[in-house]
Amino acid sequence: MTSARQVGERHVEAYTGVRPVGFLDTMTIVAFEPPSYVLMEHTGRLVRGRGAIRVRPWRGGSRVIWAEELLLPLGAAGRALWPAGRPVVTALARHSLRRLARLLEAPAR
């Protein structure tokens, strides 16, 4: 994820990718239990499904658990193309997680 913003009370938009290659991922907050849990429904044209983030205490800090249950786009064609696309999706997810980790480790301003 490169950037995210909240749109209204329950809607979030996140640009996912490494510019210029990426897409706008729109989501609706389905459940929110501050400060440790959020459940999102992906509502975009490309990405659909659910994602959850849970934060747990861990070794004097926190552990972030991020899970996604996504529907592949393009139906049968998307399932056929998944083996070729999986390494790209995995690389983008790792990039997003590393970026999130850097943001969380940075000193507060």
C-alpha cells in the first residue's frame, strides 16, 4: 500500500502498488473494536473480499496480524492466471508490510 485515506465514517481508499503500477482499493469498515481490531470489506472493481487486522501485545510491543480472504477477479480466467500472478501479488504484499513496519517503527513526531 502506498497511501490510504478515510472517506466518510466507514469508507477507506488505499492505493495499492508501486507507482505507476497499482490500483485504488476501496473498502468499507464492517467492524471496529478500537484499539485492536478492524474488519474491512473490499468493494472495488478489482479487489473483492474481506480483510482483518488485529493488534496483540507481544514482547513489550505489539504484533500486527493481517489476514485477507479475497476473490480473484476475472472468474475462471483469473483462477487460470493466478499461478503467474501470485509472485507479483506476494511481492506487493511484502512491500506493503515492510512499509507498514517502517512507519510503525519510526519515532513519533
